[in-house]
Amino acid sequence: MEEKKLEKAVALRYDREIDEVPVVVAKGRGLIAERIREIAIESGVPLKEDRELADYLMALDLYEEIPPELYPVIAEVLAFIYQMDKKYR
């Protein structure tokens, strides 16, 4: 029987007035991941699925800044969120 891999979710915060770079503010697997997604949806925060990026971000500590090597990928996520926000507001 194949073991089902637990789903994961990571939430980032990037506020130019507070943060120099994006910061991990929540992360978890299973029920915690589900709750992170629910809160994002309830708050109108767009979701972006990227399992490889989630794996990298899960390795970071809470409130740890995103390392420079992930900046290009995070820039793509921020651009996606900006476009979604612009489209639906």
C-alpha cells in the first residue's frame, strides 16, 4: 500500500514598510496546512501551488527571511499575486 504524502503549506509576508525581503510567517503539514489555506482564502489572499518551492520554504524557520537564491522564484510568486489582486479587485 502506497503511503500518502502529507500536503504542506507555507505563508509569506512581504510588507515593504516592515520587511526588507519576504518572511515565512506560517508553515505546516496536514491539518495545519489546511488551516493556512483556509485563512488565506477567507482573507482574500491568492494561493499559488508550487511543491518544489514549498519544500524549500518548509526548511526555513518561522520569521526567517527568504535566502537570496530564492529571490527569483519569490519574485515570480509576488508577480502572480499582484496580477491576481489586480484582476479581482
